Amino acid sequence: MKKKSLLFATILTAFFITNTSNAQYSIEANYGLAGVYAPNINGLSHFGAGISYDFDEVFGVKLDYASDRFRTENPLFNKETGINSSRISLQSTINISSAIFRLNSEKTFNLIAHAGGGVTLIKSTYNTGNDNVVNIIMGLTPRFKLADNLFFSLDTALIFNLSQHYNFDGSLSYENNVNSFTGINYNVTGGIVYKFDNY
């Protein structure tokens, strides 16, 4: 986990340093619910952080990291089992409030849509080995202004893990033959966004 956090911090630092001229940057951190529909697992086990770069009032990009933990009672072992998931994604963003309603991004309320993809590392609590998969993510982020450059965000996101081999209870998804699947999970989080520059 330390190595992954250091790598993410290095990427963010390099991204920030190499693009300082006339930049509209923001950083964010969020915490909240991580869940899946089948089996029904959810809990306050999501942590995320990221950096965004806005090209203008409407369009931008975001690099983000997220950590999710899924646990459920496993009758086979008579204890909780599950997976730990770490994700890095590069996403495009669009300020719907600015694009449709022509609202300035510094106004009290903005609605941001985001979508993109990246890689996810999945570890089972009782099976050895890592499951490295491709993720696709999409979501909506209502953002409320608290003070100059400071916002409170509520984010809902849907994540698709392509070719996932561990079930969310930590078991392998196959018995005799490899049988990968598309794992679907969601996040509902609250967070803080700080913008370094105004338009």
C-alpha cells in the first residue's frame, strides 16, 4: 500500500509541476460508501483522492486514486471474507452547469459529470495472488461552494472491472476452468475540493 501511495503522489507531483502556467487546478479527497449489488455488500470503506485540470469553464481531466474494501460473512469459513481493491483512473470531466445553464464554475452550485478508465489491483483475503484488471468508471458530482476556492462535493460513481477473477467474497470465480466476469461496484461519497485558480 505504501508503494502504491508513493507512486500516486509522484504522478500527481509531476503532473502538477509540468503544467503550472495559467492552470486551473483542483485537488480533492473523499470518503464514503463502497458497495456491490450481487452479492449485496456495502459499507463505509471507500477512500479517494485526485487532482483535476480544467481546460476552461466546461471541460477538464482528472487523475484519481481510490481504495475500496468489501467484506461479507462466508459460511464456508464461518468468518468475514472479501477483497481489497485499489484503483487508478484517468477521467474526462464536464461541468454540466456551465455547459447547459452557462453558470460560472465559481457559483454556489455546480454539477460535474466524469467518465474514464484505468487499472485496478484486487487482492483476496484468503486466496493468494493479485487480480489486475481494467476499470471503466462514470459518475456525477454535485459541488457546493463553502468559501473562495473551497467546495463540498457529493459523488456517485459506477465502476466496471473488466475480466475480474475474484468474486467480491474473495473466492475465485471458477472451479475447473478460468471464468472471468465484469465486476460492478459503486461509490457514494462526500468530500472536499480545493481550486488553486479562478477563471
